[in-house]
Amino acid sequence: MALPEISRSMLKNSLVLGLFAILTVGLVAITEQGTAERIALAERDAKSRALSELLPAGSYDNHLQDTLRRLHDPSLGSKASPAYLATLDGKPAAVILQVTTPEGYSGSIDLLVGILADGRLAGVRVIRHKETPGLGDKIELAKSDWIRSFAGKSLDSPADGWAVKKDGGQFDQFAGATITPRAVVKAVHQALQYFDAHQAELLMPQEPAHDLP
């Protein structure tokens, strides 16, 4: 007579535990989805701000988001790297390349690299990274002015200095963190090389495309 009662008790406990597990998994999934959406929104906002900051005021008069195209080249670090063409009075003024380097200390670093039509850098901004707070995160404009050191540079200036000073180049590294600035300098240099090799194509107006997430 005791066995059926034990069986019923075990079944009841199993159902309760199962229901609890389902509720827990559902709650975690909802939380993760909400968090992912907030992160994606924050990244899009950061990207929009960075796009507007890269080019000098008055240097273009079009909506950058309307000129997005996707570039497929391994040197840019992504299967479909976004690029934005800036124009002034209908003429090409600059292009902004989104570049990803996998060589950061804590993972990939996503950059926006603004290049004027004459090949000079308008500026560089970091839009996503996982570098160490207080060390590698100095690539953020909010943490230091280091990223501003790229403005005005080109393939020919510095001609032989596209490296951090520790490697014989002209760019500062951070105290206790060389890998991060080294990765960024290399990525920006590669972006300039890509622009130099594809300048005519990049500065040619194309049909607008939908933005990437």
C-alpha cells in the first residue's frame, strides 16, 4: 500500500521540478533576449554617433546611412564589411570603412575608419571591443585621446612608421598594454591600403543598401 503513495509523491515532485525548470529556462531566455536587444541598440547608437564624429563639419552634405555598401575582403576582417560614402555637392568627399581586427588582447575590435578622398585619415573610432578596463580600453575616445592620433595620417605619412613605438613605429602604446594599440594600428594601416587599392570603386556612388545589424 505504501508503494503507490511513494510513486504518487515522486511523480508530484517530478512535475513540480519540471515546471520549475521550464519557468527558469523561459525566464533566462526572456532576460537574455532583452539584454541582447539593449546591447544591439546601444551598439547602433554608438555607431551612429561615431559616424557623425568622424568627418569635419561641412565636409559632406549627404546622409551617410543611405550610402552603405558591403565590402567582401579578408583584409577588412569581416565577410560583409560596411562602407559609407560621404559626398559634398554630389562629389565624393570621403569614405568610412568598418574594419574588424581579431588581434585584440580580449577578442575582436570593431573600428570605423574615415578616409578623405585624397587618402588622408579623417579619423578613427572604436565601436565595439572587449579590452581590459583601465588598460586596453584606452582606445575609446571616452577614456583617452589616443585614437585621435590617426587624424591627418596617410600611407605616406608616416611612410615607415605604421607600428607602435615598441615595434619601431610612431604610435604610442599603453603602459602595460601593447597588444591592443598594436592591433588597432595594424587594422587602420590595412584600411588605408585597401582604400589605396580600391579608391576608384569606393568613391563611386552606388545604389543604397540596407544597414547591417
